[in-house]
Amino acid sequence: NWSLAVTDTHIISPTLINTFVLSFNDIQRRQLSVVPGNKTWNDFRAGFSRTFTAEAPAAMHTTVDGYFNAFSRFPLNHFRKNLQFSDVLSWSRGNHFLKIGGDIRRSSLNLQELFRGDPFVRFGNAFSGEAAADFVLGLPLQFEQIGEAANKPRVTEVSFFAQDDWRVSQRLTFNLGLRWDPWFPFVDELNKFAQIRLGQQSTVFPTAPRGVVFPGDEGTNSSLVDASKGNFAPRFGFAFDPDGKAKTAIRGGYGAFYSQVRQQANNGIATNQPFSLRLIANSPIGGVNNPYQGIGNPFPFTPPSTPQEAQKYDWSLPLTMTQWNPNLRNALSQQWNLNLQRDKGNHLLMSTEANPGIFGRTGTLNQRRPLFPTFGPVNDMSSRGNSTYHALQLTANKRFTRGLSIQANYTWSKLMDDASTDGEQPNNPFNFRENRGRSNFDLPHRFVSSFIWQLPTLKGRMALLRYTLGGWETNGIIQLQSGRWLSISSGRDNSQSGTNQDRADLVGDPILPADRPRGEVVARYFRTTAFAQNPAGTFGTAGKNILAGPGLATVDFGVIKSFALRETWRLQFRTEMFNLLNRVNLGNPNTIASSAQFGQITSAGSPRIIQLALRLQF
């Protein structure tokens, strides 16, 4: 990671200052996978082919639902460069402090990935009714492989702002501002974007199936998505001293904030044909021994390298697609607070299966998709997500006096959304509303307190007392928080949509008494009989994140003592104890209704850890 920063501050007059900043980052990431013995599935007599011909170490990603997730990462090269210019003019005039400025940012990425060149293999309970048994039998629920991906996404970000801090009186101050944050979507120097536009025939790739377009086709631009230039974000805030004694303050404000789409979201875009090839096989009939039985083996995959090869490319149908939704725009977050805080996010990035299987139709999963035979799975990245956050935040500080300092923060909040991450898919691709519920990041209650207590030095006392009992410093952190929320999945694709996101049906009260012995809690955290498999063709009636997992409570404590050895030599002794009370912080239970471990807790946080250290300063 190489970085350069240049700042020029020019004092034009005592009340007028201009600040110019130039910054540059060059970030190089080279990643190799590490698997014990450099073993792949084929070393265990599986029949997979690597998707590429280059030499690369073995990679592994195997999941057995309810048991383990073996993930080694995959080889990749990411080379990022970021260049930013910013300029701010600050002007103090009477009761006003004005700022006018803006910045221009240019980001580029050169990407090469062998992600899932060795297969991702997931075992559920589709065959034997138990995921571990399916694993032993070599009968996966799904496997996925992707050819080598490479692209060069670029983006330019521009923003300008004006701000006025207006001191109306000694007791009242307003903060007024307006930002212009236009959004310009990514472009790829290699033009490796693709999008579904039903009925249109590509002229860039004339042999492409009808309904797939690329940059350069009629009615497209280089991004396949339109820019959003009307992004104006107002800001308002105030601070009021009600009695004029500077002891009490009432503060509030409102702000609109636009965010950028993260560069990494382009990774999957480059896996579309003819630039790469992505294969997803659900419940392959040949198991891991003959995984391509009935579907054909397209690997290793070599993309066309010349215009002539591109014109003759033999398309593999149905296509597995990842695309930017044509109506994509960047996210908007609106925040306002008056002691009580609220945050509302619109147009959040989310992923959706835009071509799910239809229950009741005959044939394989791909044959039951509405856009078959041209398209298979279609990962549509859109800005349909929404979130709402409310919070009451309390803070108490005791400033450092008599050797003691204390800080404490408490937050009572509620965060609702329908997409907690940009990779989260709704359980029902036909009804996004069913995915609205408590966010994966919602913590209704969180308390954190820290303290530093410096004990007396016992100056003037006999040397033995000073060295043994005087001058100690103690510190600690106390954390108390609610548990993470849990969704109950069925573990089976009963909806036959191919998304594997079905939830169970809620048929009773799942809540069990919290004061049970720990052994009972670990064996059955919630009432498992309150859930049942969702009937065929449905997506389950249990909502998103309807159960709270075990909470967290920890106390960390430290003791420090410094000894003066010589004039410039000091020896510091340090003891740190994490989870001082050795409390058992239970992990989340198994939430897969079809698993033999359903409702059981099989993990916990760290026990008490004590570390001792000596540090010599000279």
C-alpha cells in the first residue's frame, strides 16, 4: 500500500483561508489459497475440472449445512489506484463561518480472479435427509464453478458543498449546508458488462442469444446504467443553550447522505459469457464422482481473445447472468436527531434472483425458469433495498479527576431492513416485502463502559511501599449487549425456486424460559416443535430474524505498573485479563429446520484469557 498526500494551506487574509489537498493511493493485493497438502476434491476421487489452465495452488470451499464451512479463499490479483483532489475555502465574516469546496476522486481497479475455479460444494439434506450423510455419500445440494474473471472498472466521483455555521446569539447556533453529490456509474475499460433487455439482438456480439446486450449496442451507454445528477443533500443542525450558563445544551439536526456503490460489486459482473463462464448445478445426479453428468463439462474455459473469435463464440445455454439493474442508483440515507436519533436508508444495494424456478411446471430447475432456455440463474443487483433505524443514545463522562476517569454509553435502538448486506437475497423472489424485518446488525440494547484509575504514588512513604503498592494503574471495559437475530430456514428448496432461501413455517410459540439450566439451553435454545417444513411451492411463514440469539456480557481488566530503573530507563509490567469473570457467552444455535442439530448451540466465545507482559523503555 503506497500513499502520497500533499496539503497546501494558503492564508489569503486573517479571515480567509484556502486549503488544497492532493492524495494518491496505490494498493496491490496478491492472494493465494492455502489448503493442507494442496489437495482438491479430485484428490479424493471426485470428477471436477479446474475452470482455468494456469498454474495455481489448490483452493477449497465446502459447506456442510449445520456442521462446518471449509474455506481457504481463492487466488486473485487486485491492483487499485485512487487519486483525489479537494479544495476548501474558509471565510469568517461576522457571525458567520462559511466553507465552500469540493473534491474529485478517480478510482481504478485492475482485477484478475480465479474465484471458484476449484468448485464451491454445498451439502444439505436433499438426498438422505441429513447433511452430514449426504457429505459422506458425495451427494451435494449444489456446486458452483466460475472461469477466470478479469476486468478494469473505473469510476469518477464528484462532490461540491457550501456550509454556513451561523452564530445567531451567544445561546443559539445554526449549521446550514448543501451538498451536490452526482453519481456516475462504473465503466469498464474492457467493456465486460452485460444486461438483459428482452427482445433486443446484440450487434456487438451478433451470435449472442436474443435479449442480452453489451456496451455499444443500440440504446446503451458504456455502463448500461444511467447517471444520477440530481443528488442534492441538504444539512441542518442547531445547538441551543437554554439557560445561558453553558451547563445544558439542546442539539438537533438533519442530513441527507449519498453513498457510492462499492467497487468490489463489479467482481461478479465480469463472470458473464463470453468473458467468463459460471456454472451452477443443483442436486447433480452424478454427485461429486461425475458432477457434470447430464449438463456437460464446459471447463477449462478460454474466452475469445480476438474479434474474430468473439464473432464465432459458441454460447453455452442457459446463461447464468450477473447484471446491474437498469434502474440502479446510489443509496440515500436520511438522518435526523434530537437526542432521539432516526436514520432512513433508501435505494440500498441488494441482490435478487430475477429468473427463479416456477413451482408446478415440469422439467428441471432451469426448464422451470420463466426465461428458459436462454437464461438460467440471473443475479440482479438493484437499488431496491430500504432500512429504518431509531435509537436513543445516552452518554455519561467523568473527566479525569483524582486519578479516575469513567466513560459510559448506552444505546436503545431498532434497525429494520429488507437487505442487511448487498449480497443478501430475499427468501421470496416474488415478494420482497416478506424479507423485511429486524436487520442482521440490529442490537436493541448495547452498553459499554470504560474506566482508568490511577492509584496514589505514595510519594513520601518508605521505598518498599512506593515500589510495591504505589503508582499502579487499573483499567477496564464492560460490554453488555443483546443477542444477534436469527432466521429459521427450512434447509430445503421446497419452493422449487432454486434460491435455497426457504424459511420454515411457524406453527407455535418458539420462546422457551430464559432461566433454564445452561445444559437445557445448549441442548434446545428455542422450542423446535414450533417450526415445520414449509409446504411445497411456498416460502415459509416464519419471518426474517424473529428470534434473538444469546446475549453478550464481558468484563476486561488490566493492571499496569512502571518502575524507574535509571534516568532514561523504565520497566513496565502489564497484566491484561479478557473475560475476567470467565462468563460463558454462548454462540448462536443451529437454525436449519432440517438439520439433526436444529436448535442446538455448539459454540461459545473465548474463556478467560490472561496475558502478562514486560516492556523495557530506554
